[in-house]
Amino acid sequence: MTLAELEIEKAKSLQEIADATDAAAVESLRVKYVGRNGSIPALIKGMKDVPPAERPAFGKAIQAWKAEVEAALAGKGAGASTEKAVEADLTIPGRWFHLGAKHPLSRVIEETARIFGHLGFTVADGPELETRFNNFTALNTPPHHPSQDRTDTFWFNDDCLLRTQTSPVQIRTMLANRPPIRVICPGRTFRRDTTDATHSANFHQIEGLYVDTKPVSLADLKSVLAYFAQEMMGSGVKVRFRPHFFPFTEPSVEVDFSCHVCKGKGCRVCKDSGWIEVAGAGMVDPRVFGFVGYDPAQVSGYAFGFGVERIAMIKYGIPDIRWLYENDVRFLEQLA
Ligand code: DAH
């Protein structure tokens, strides 16, 4: 073959590759030109018969042809190139597959549902957009109460607001069911708050409600919360009640857990008090039963409400509430 003939063959081969329309055609052209018995290896083998003076030019032309054919085949996605890469290096690491993990708030909510599930509680749900009746009136919260103020609550109109607490799900649940009732209600809540390390205008709560025709007491509430504290924070964690006021419970308490870090001795997490405030709670006020059509002489019950962020922050040692919302994988991965 002369140099001129080689150029003609080369042009022909490149045209054939360009015209190939499917993988099978590309593969057969690969075999035809650069396969073990292909025409280019045959020419290389035949180099010894080329007159020595012409060899350098001829050799260069063949190598150029081979390179162009291989590039054209690779451009057509010929499988040959991957096979070669694999043959070349079997130690190339596989592709890293990122599985991800549950968000700490979801973990606290799911764990709480699991713990209360053991005690016979089911999960109830309610909307984030609520009525004044469910969020305030039926919870015995009068119109002049500061929480109803326009500066504390996101109102859409006189009757419609973003719920400020999960407590309205108590009302929805009691209106739709008869005692005995045992529910927890996790969900988003909204208040007009300036965001800082411990405040956010949007946060989460888990409400709890137990109503029965058998007498229910504050001791029942305390034992249930003590069980929850141990399951959630670790064995040995104790529960303390402090007197407080909520319009929808009487008596009302604030609930503290003994500090799970220092076991109550006093440390940075509990600000040296040995206790961490986690919830509001109390015995359902008879007036609330009146609003949902229950006879307060026939039923009694307790209710409680936790801040989900608060539990997540003390459980996982998160110092800033904003980290929970920033979607920074460097933070989220640490809790995986
Ligand atoms: N809803 C109250 C709040 O957001 C928390 C609360 C207190 C819920 C007492 C309750 C309760 O169910 O009994 O501050």
C-alpha cells in the first residue's frame, strides 16, 4: 500500500465510522479497523516489508490513522474504551453513594411516637392553618390574652391564623372522638419571634392528651412523663414539676428533666441548675371539656406540650437552633 492509498483508506474508514448509526455497527467497525485482526494492526505487522527509506513516513501515517479511528470510535461511544480502562486499572474505587440520614427533628418526633406508642398513644394530626376557636377560644384563652395579640400571632383574618401551638389538635381530637382518648400530636407551630440562637418564628411541638371516664390524676401524668424522659434521654433521668399557669389546664405545671449530661450536679448544659425545662403540662381544665361537649363531671384528663427543637438541642448537644434549618450537610452528617 502506498502512502496515497493509505490516505484514501483512512478517509473511507472515518467516513464509515461517521455514518454508523448503532452500537453494533460501531463495534463491527472497531473490529474491522483496530481489532486484533483488523486492517491497521495488519499494516503495522507488515511494516517489515516496507523499504527502510519509506518506513518512518509510513509508520507515522499508520499511527495517525489508528489514533483518528480510535478517537472517532470513542466519539461514537464504542465499548472498547471502557473495557480498556477497566483492563488498565482494576483498583479504581467505585462511585461513592451518599445515603443521607434522618433530620434530628424527625428523629425526635419518630422516637417520641415510638415511646408513647408503647403506652397506647396514637398519633393525631391537625392543620397548620387554624381557627381562632381551636387555637384559643376552646382552649379557654380569652381575647385579651397576650398570645392572641397581632404582634404575637400570624393572623390571616379575624378568624384564621397560623397555629401558635399544637394544642388545637386536642380540640379537634376531642370533637371527633369520645373518651378514652390517648394521642400525641407532633407538628409545626408559628409565632412572631425574632430569630436568634434559641428562637425561631417557626418551630415544632409535640402535644399529648389523655382523657378518660376513669379518674385521671397528676400522678398519672408524672409517671408517663418519667417513662418518656428515661426512654428519650437515658435511664436515671428524673422529672420535676413546677407550678405554672396555662389557660387550658388546672393545675398547670412546667416540666423539667434532670440534666442528662451532669446527672443533676450542675453543668453548662443545664446552666448549673441540674434541671432542664422541656414542657408545659397539666390537668385538662373543665372549661375546655365544656367547649368540646364533654361533661366535666364524667371525664378527666391530662395534657402536655413539648418543644421538639428543645429536646433535639439537649439530646444532641446543638447550641444554635438555626443549625436545624440551614440544611448544611456538614452539620447534619455529624448526627447521622
Ligand atoms: N401549648 C403550650 C405552649 O405552647 C404548651 C402546653 C402547656 C401544652 C400545657 C399543653 C399543656 O398541652 O397542658 O406554650
